[in-house]
Amino acid sequence: MALRIVLTGGGTLGSVTPLLATAEKLRESAPGAELHWIGTSAGPEAALVREIGITFHAIASGRLHRYLTWRQPGDLLLIAKGFFQAFALLGRLRPNAVASAGGFVAVPVVWAAWLRRIPVHIHQLDLRPGLANRLSAPFSRSLSVSFEKSIHDYRRPRPVLTGTPIRGSVLAGSAAEGRRKFNLSSDRPTVLVTGGGTGAARLNDLVREAAPTLCRTAQVLHLTGKGKTKPWPEAPSGYHQVEFLAGDMADALAVADLVVTRAGIGALTELAALGKPTIVVPMSGTHQEENAAWFSVKKAAKKLDEMAATPETFAKDVLGLLADKPERERLAANIRSLAQPDATAAVAEMILQAAARRPGRPS
């Protein structure tokens, strides 16, 4: 009887990369386990999931709202549709367990799993508990968290502090391969800018407007997000835009002398494992602000306010840090000290324990 586990999450990469890391560890710990993924049809997760050989299933997904909005009726219909699709899909797959790290698409999957008496494991990534996990936790058998603070945010099930899973594959990048793949020079420092799988419009605009100044000294590898590259025949020499990276992300990280990123915990944890000097630009008004503030307090990243930043101040901050080698070394050492190398194995083990509680089913 084959072990079968369903992972769910998507829409953005925040809830995806830690589960991909867990999938890698599950394959090591349970050879022969059959892994499936339930995500969105329009999000960036499908390419990453399929690249590592996990069967991908898309369901309808609507956004959950804490307040009234004109989009709410349509989103509720999508959530209902996604629930019935997930219920039918889980009935066909009959997995031993379902695992989620948040994201709106995961909520109807968790609810459907609970109704089918399939054990569910939830991982809480961010310092601020998201609405998706708040709605999912009461229907789960076990819960792991990235931060000690999160232990006090949930009553049931009892949270276990594990840290954040990271993909072993991101640690295997090559700077030489990164230069070759992205046509980068070895004579200038490289700034990697990423706004996540769906991109960040405000950050993208800041980078493009600052690029002429930045590229006098550095070269910029700009990950814009899917569908957000823009034709730029007059782009300065040293500016390279790519909309999305899957397997090549490890090489992009390896070649970077400085990373500018949003404040998703998955991304920041991978940068911690790599010890990369980081400038973090959280999305205003979201849980990312707490994440960024925590890394800033630990002196593990430099925090910028995207609403206050201008192309001139953005370029000044980036070039100033590139010119200050001792400060970059301090940031690198401090962020590396936050890495949690055992987190992936711990979360994978909790999922396997949940799966062991599932009554036997025909293979």
C-alpha cells in the first residue's frame, strides 16, 4: 500500500517554497511515497511543482476577506466551487495526509480533508497568523510554526516550534553558472531583485527607474514576476529582466552579491541559509511588515519603506551597501545565524506522523 500525501498552497510563492522543501525531505524519508499538489490554475506554483515531478491539480480559488468588498460574492462562489472540486479530488486520491502552509487555495482543501477524515498538518510561516491558517487550524491534527511567538497564537492543535523548511536545492547553486545563464559580468557586483512569483508593481517601478544609476556601478538581475517584464530597448548595460525562475533560481542566488526582496518568510529563510546580504522591502499593510521588522531588529537585513522610497533613495541605499563591505559582511553573518537547518526534517516528520494516523486504505 503506497503512502500518498497531498500538499496544497499557491497563488503566491510564500506558501509554496517551504512545502517544496518538505516534499524533497518526504521523498528522502519515505522512498516510494506518492506526492500530489493541489493549487491554483493562475498562480506561479504549477511550474515549480511539476519541475520536481509532483503531480499537480488545479482547483478554483477565491480570496478570503476580513472586511466587506464588492469582490466578496464572486470570491465566495469560487471558494465553494474549490471546496467541491477538492472534496471530489480527495475522494479519488484517498491520501494518507494533507499538508498546508497557508494560502487561500488551501482552505477548501483542508475543510474537504477534514470531512473525509484525512489527517491534516498545517505550518504557520509568518509572525502574524494569516486568515487562511486561522480558518484551517481547527480542522488539522498537527501544527508547526516558524517562530516562538506563534506558539501563543493557536490553542488547538498544540503548536510545535520547528522553524521554516528550506529547499536543499537552493543551496546547490553555482555563481559561475549564474553568470553564464544570465549573461553577467564577473567585473561588477550583482544585485538580485525579486518581488516574488507574482511580482511587485511598486518595487518593479523603483528598480527600473533606479536602474540607470545602479548600472553605472553594478549589474541588476531583476525578477519581475509572471507577465510583468516590459520591453526596454534603451535599458542600461548591465540591466537584465526575467519574469520568473524555477530551477535556475539557485544559480541566481549564488551569483548575487546583494539581494533585494519582499518579506515572505520562505524567501528570507532561504537567504538566511545562504548568508546573503539582504535589503527587504515589505508589502505595505501586510504581514510582511512584521517579518521585515523582526529581521531588521536582529540586524539581519536592511529594511526599506517602499511607499517612502524614491528611485534616487533606492539607488543610494543599494549602492551604499554595495560600497560598505564590512556592513554587508555583518548582515550576512547575522542573517546566517537565523538559519534553522533541522526545520525541514522536523516538519516532514510531523506530516508522516499525521499520515500514520490515517486508517488503512486500498492502494
